Amino acid sequence: MSLRLLGACLILALGQGSVHAQTQQTRVAVVVGNNQGRDPARTLRYAEAEAGKLAALLRSAGDFDNVITVKGARREVVEEALAAARAQLNRARAEGKRTLFLFYYSGHGDQEALELGSSRLPLRDLRSYLEQLSGADVRVAFVDACQSGALTGVKGGRRAPGYEIHLADPGSVKGMAIVTSSTANELSQESDDLAGSFFTHNIMAGLRGAADTSHDGQVTLGEVYQFAFRRTLASTAASLVGGQHPTYDYRMSGAGDVILARTRPNDARLVFPRETGVTYTVVNRARGEVIAELGSTSGEDLYLALPAGEYRVVRRVLASVSETTFSLAAGSSTIIDTASMAPVVADAENHREKGGPWQPNSVGVHLGLQSSPVSGTGSLVGLAALSYMRQIGGLALRLRGDFSSYNATFQDYQSSFLRAGLSLDVLWPLYRADSLALLVGPTAGVPMVRQHDVWHESTYSVGLTYGAIASGMLRAHRSTWLVLSAQGGGEFFRLNNQPTQRATVGVSLGGLLAF
């Protein structure tokens, strides 16, 4: 028998004892959210709100005696909260009580630290605090930040969706578990549709019962991690940023698992039907808040334990979207009837890097200079351009329309030229960070040139441009970018009714609005 199967059997066998143990346990949490990082241009929208929602859920469903919530504060305030939690846990331990500590963070971060405004809390300091917190029998940390997998030491993106139960001394569970939203080289993502990050959203949905695979009314740490892993990866796998793999470092001894939440007798249960390839979104109608986004399965019944109230449920399958509303009474159990749902128009999803939106569309305006393909005009001529860029997979496709006007004199022969061109750039992100990107790739286009001479005769020709282009992008604000582009190549066209090929170079500076 594998350790995982043995652990599952122990969880089922000791379920009732765990419920009793939870009621005898002092439970303290420090919940931190910070919208601000070191770069003011990267202000988050949802981190502090997420912290408030999770704190309320821990109080209502997690039996936490004290939830210390810290929003928008510097490192010193967070350290004071951690010190207060340590003192309370030490007092409870001295009184002979069992103890549990939970830490949660949502905000900016990198491989070395969590960003708290302009201050930083090193990951090594946070890990040291957890390891040395002797007053807590169980220590659990959830960290939702970019590259947070550095806290668990996971570098790659192929983490298993569940962990094995480690058995040591019989009795209650003791030890430390750290769960992060991504690996050390991945970006954590958030969604405007969810008004929060995918990872934290799935953690909260799991605590509300969606992770309760045993259907015993208790949500364990193992169930929450497995649910968050599957749902976060599924929600981000097709995004432009790439799949996001939550990681863990699980060092527990004893039998069983850690119970994080329980359903209450006055909770209303919303039960989802068994079906494959369907996503449900549940919205609290009074607050307009997305409570959960779940993918149903054909193998098990999913449910959410919710406060009594009115809820809107949206069902998505392929291109079909339907919805219905429920008025849920306390203690009731309601099964969703798909036949009663009315069709609606689906909204487009908007996936973003956490703290750094990379919206898939952008429009731009550019001014620049290019080498003149015609003798007698000087070495450079001015141009103006409009662009539309769309990110598809790992590439960016950019359509550019440019216009220029210039005069040429050659051996007393004068002509004026109007040139309009349409080009397609296929760009690969050679480097991309939250506020800076370098894109390179081939470009090809079709210019149309009108040549008008002193005898008022006009000729028209259509040509072909080809070459390579590089664009450096710098974020100026949340959805606006400055773009510096340089290109080189060649151009085929007709000049004085003769086919001509010339080498060309150009440079432009412009701005983009992403959406």
C-alpha cells in the first residue's frame, strides 16, 4: 500500500477525532495584503481586498480565534503582527492547548522577498520565522506572489498535484506546510473577471467546500492544495503568460491531515451536477462579488457552502453561456437544474500577470524617420504610423500602417511622392518583465507610392518591403507603454517606370494603449 493511500485511509478513519481536536485548538492567523510594491506603476487592484475576504472566511468557516489583518502596511507593521501572533500562541501553549498558526500574503514579490510598499520582507526571514515558531504545533503559510516558489525551493513547473502523508509519531499532526501560488520562475496571475488572483480565488472556493472530496463537511490542507493546484493550472494553462503551478513544502509528522474549515448547520449548500467540460461561476448578487469559479466533473459531486442569500450562477460550455439565480435559505441544499438556465452572451476573459497586466490587444501611434529610397530627397524622411498588436500564444502579431510625403530633385527633374504602406510584424518576446519588454522578429509589407512630376503627371506603383524589426517597450502607466522601434531591410518598387530595389532602415518612437 502506498503512503498516499495509507494517508487517505488515516484521514477517513480519524475524521471524527480531528473534528474534536479542532475545537480544542487555539488557531491564530496573520493575513497580509498589499497593493503597492517598490514600483508605483505596478499598483495591484485586488491584493488587499483578497486579504480582507480570506480573513472573514477564516473567522466564519475556520474556527480561528484571532485573525490579524494587515493591509497596505510596511514590513515593520507585518513584523509587529507576527510578534503578536507568536506571543498569543506561546500563552496558549503554556496553558496546555494545542495550537495552529496560518500566514497568508497577497501582493508583489520576487525570488528573494515579498514587497510591502517600498520595503521588503526577505523570504528567508519568513521561512525562519515559521521554522522557529515553537508555540505553534502546526504552521501553515499561503503565499500568493510572483516567483513565490522560491520559498519552497521549487524551480520548475512540473509539481505533482498532491502530496503524500508523512507518518511519524502517532497522535496529532505537527509540523510546517508552505503553499505558494507559483514556482520560482513563474508569474502569478489575476483576472478582472474574478476581481482577484486565480490562486487565492481557488483557495477560498476550496475552503467553502469545493475541495471537500471526502464529502464529510471538513476541508483539509491536503484537499485545499490539490483543488487549488488543479484549478489554478487549468485556469491559466491557455493564458498568454503561461500555466501557473502552485507548489508546496510539506513537513508534517503524525497521523491525518490539518483541518482548515468546516461547513456549518446554517450554511446553504449549492450542489453542482456531474458533467464534463463545464465551468460554473457563482456571484453574490447583493455585492456583485464572484464567490467561485468551478469546473464540474463527471466523477464527483461538487458543492459550495454559502451564507443564505441570492446568487447568480453562470454556466459555460464551449461557446454556450447560460445563467440562473437562486435564493438560498439557511440550512438548505439546492441542486443546479441546467434545464432552467437562460442563455446569455459570454463576456471575454482578461487574464493578467499579478501586478503587471499584459492585455492581449493594443493600439499605437508612432512618429519616426526612415531612409529615403529615392535620390534627391536627403538621407532621411519623416513618417507617421498607426498600429494594432495582438498577442497569440507566445507571439505578438502587429499590423502597421504608415504614411510619408517627400519631394525629390534629380538633374532638374522634380517629383513629389506620397507613400502609404501596410506591414505585418511577427514578434517574439526576447525579454519580458513586468514593465519592460524587448520584441524582435521579421517584418513584411506592401507599400503603395504615387509619384507626381512637374508636368502634373502621376504614376502609381505597388511594392514589397521585407526585413527585421526590434521594439523596446517601457510601461508608462498601467495600460500605456512607450515604444521605440528600429528596423532594417529592403524595398522593391518602381521609380520612373523602372523596377528598383533599395536597402532601408528606420526608427520610430510612439505610444501604446493596451486593453
